[in-house]
Amino acid sequence: MSLQVLGRTLAYAARRSALSVQPARNASYLGSTVVDPLKKYPDVEVSRDPAEWRFVERLLPMKTVPAPRSTTETLPSGWRPTNPKSLNEPYFIGRSRNHQPSVYLKIKERGFQKFTIVKFITGDIWRLKEDLSKRIEERLGLKHGIHVNEMYGKLVITGDVYNVVMEFYDEKGF
Amino acid sequence: MMQNISKLFRNCGHRFLLPKFPMSTLESIESNPLDSELVPPSSSLAKSLNFKRKLESMPPNMEPKQAWLENLNTTDEEKISILELHPQVFGSMPRIDVIHKNVRWQTFYGRMDLHQAASRAELPGGGRKPWPQKGLGRARHGSNRSPLFYNGGKSHGPRAPKSYFYMLPYDLRILGLTTTLSVKLAQDDLHIVESLDIPTDDQQYIEELVQTRMWGPSVLFVDEQDVMPENITKATENIGHFNLMPAYGLNVFSMLKHDTLVLTLAALNRIEHQLLLNIHRNKNGKHQFRYMPSHH
């Protein structure tokens, strides 16, 4: 058994035992293979070699999403790192734990209620509200209500202004 | 009280409103005549100003919070070094609503009410019809123990056992810890020490120490592991308001119950690491797995 196959088997066993066991589907008692006497099966070898454990470790799930390696260039997927010039603004819009922009579109009431939400805001949130309000009025010709939650660092804008907010977001470079 | 709240807001994690702490050398501290009174010239400040803590996953817009590393081996405090603390743990927004939810949860989840009011079925007697249905001019009744009767059963009284158990969402519990730690630091109630080793097991020593340093009436000492040094264990044994706690026991209720919170460096590292891990953790099962065999 190669080290890679051994590693995969152990990792799979570790994951499988952590998850709930699924009942066997489309299986019947008579149709299943009989378990042979234990002597027929190969011996289990317990290894504590750190070199072998490395193959298990690299297959185990990661607890956090690591920061992408690029800190200056936009990746082929379109993901853009935070531009250092954005730190000079009076406010800052942080990213989620997956390093994604924290601008979300929420649609409720079968499509009749739409909100654009901006989260993880630090700094002068009132100034950000004014800047966004101006930008939305420029682009769409209408004023949109913006609710400020200073405690949460959150802005809720009525309506679907996601693209306008994202344009503003990318311009500033958060 | 309003002053305290505005002080908390001012000390939050964003860099723009926070006055920059002079992360400077011994000379600039000693040049200020007021500061040099606090830092005795014979202190070991000079020896470890380079004490650096590695802060994991720092957001680009946040600057670290700062606190003194102090000692416990003398009654008078000695500032050994300046420590940098992660702003997401020690400089988060003071969410008083979240603190309240955590305190309420801690108070209620173990609560079990055992009081019970007897219903009409549980009282003795009450099986016979007290008087005939018709003819007497009295109201019709079937049982002496009905809720209408004096000394009758209680229809909707407390029914034992009643549990108040509920689990506060995990992220709210994490947020409670980070908020409370931030509040403690902002209100000058957080002290970080090298370890909980003290020179004697004398109770008076620790009492004098807390008195001299003007730490609150109650102090919570937190270390990383649950086995504490012998001297501090003996010294604080008979004092109800000085308590020792391992890092895994850290909770919002205890931090608020005790005026001052004292963390060892090991405890600080552990708490910060665990909280940051859980703040940044992605708990969606699908995204965790790098390798997914086709039969999953």
C-alpha cells in the first residue's frame, strides 16, 4: 500500500468517524458479501512515523480560510486584495472571514423588498453614509434611504443598489 | 457613566479616532516628569522593550491595542514591557447588549425550578359530588377540590420541573468574550503578568499587593492551565474575592463579577489564539474539505 493511499484511507476514516454514519442504501442481507475470518485479512500496521503522518495532515480539513498569497495583484478569478490607499479614507469597510467584500443584497417578500447591506464598517460611518447617498443619487437619480447602525458597523440601503455600492467599493479599494 | 461609555467608544479598534500611543523608547518616557514617577528607574523596563507578540491575522485597518506587562513578585508594580494585543479581541466595539445576553444566558441555562402547585387531581379527596345537582338553590359542583373552591387545586400554577435551559448562539458567546475583554482593557481593569508566581504563600502579601496597586476589591487571576503555583493557591485560599481560574473557564459573568482581571502571558496567548481562530473559522462543512471523494 503506497503512502498516499494509506494517507487517504486514514484521513477518510478520520472524517467518516467525525460525520454521522449513513445507513446502507440498496443493500440486502443475502446480497452482501460474507465477512471472512479475520486471519484472511491483512494485518493492521500502526505507524507513528511523522513522515507518514504528513500525508494524512495535508488531507484534513482546514479550520480557517488562509489569506490569499497575492497582496497587490488581482487574481484571475476577479478577487482583488485590499489597496493600501483605502486606509487613508475616513472610514474602512472590512472583509468577511473568507476575504470577500462585505456588501450583500438581501431580497425578501417574494422580490418586493430589496436591501443592500454593507457590513464591518469602522471609522466615520456617518461620512460613508453621506458619500454613498451622493453616489447613489448621481447614478440612479433618486435618493435611497440608508439606515446606519453604528454599534454593528452596518449600513442598510433600501433598494437594489448593489452595483453602485460595489463600484464605489472598488474605486476606494477596500 | 456617560463618560465611561464614550471612553469605550474612543478606544475601539479603528485607527482614525484612536490617539497614537507613543511606542517609543525609555528616554521619551523618562523625559516626562510625571511618567517617570510611575516607572521607577531601577525597573527592568530597559531589558525587554523588544518583547514582541506575534498577532495573527491582523486586519489592514486596525492597529494593535497596548498594555503593560507587569510583575507579581513585588508589592509595588514594575512595568516590564509593553505588549501588543489584537484589536479584534481587545479593541472590539463595546456591545453592551451582547454582554447582557451572555450574562442572562449564564444565569438561566442551569436554572431548574422545582416548585409545584398541586392541581385538583393531586389534592386529597375531591372525588365525591359535594351536594346534589338540583334542588338546593346552590351552584352546581362536581368536586371539592376544583379551582373554584377555597383550598382547591391550582389550575395553571407552577409545574415542576421547569427548565430554563437554552444555548446562546456560538458566535454571540465568542462576541461576548471579546467585548468583555475589550471593556476590561478600556476601563483599566485588565492587567497582564508574566506568571502567577509569588515569593510567599502569605495571605497578607497578596492583599497588600492588590491594595497598593489599587486593583479592584475583587480580582480574577487567570492562568493557562488548571494547576496553579502553590504559593498563590495558599495565599488566596481563604479570600473569597480573589479567585484563580484556568483559561478554559473564562466567561463573561466572572469577568464582570470581579472588578479586576489579571491574565498571565500564557493565558493571554491561549485566549487570543482561540478567540481569533473562532472569529475567522468557516464552519460550513462543504468548504472545509480540500479533497472530496466522488462517493461523498
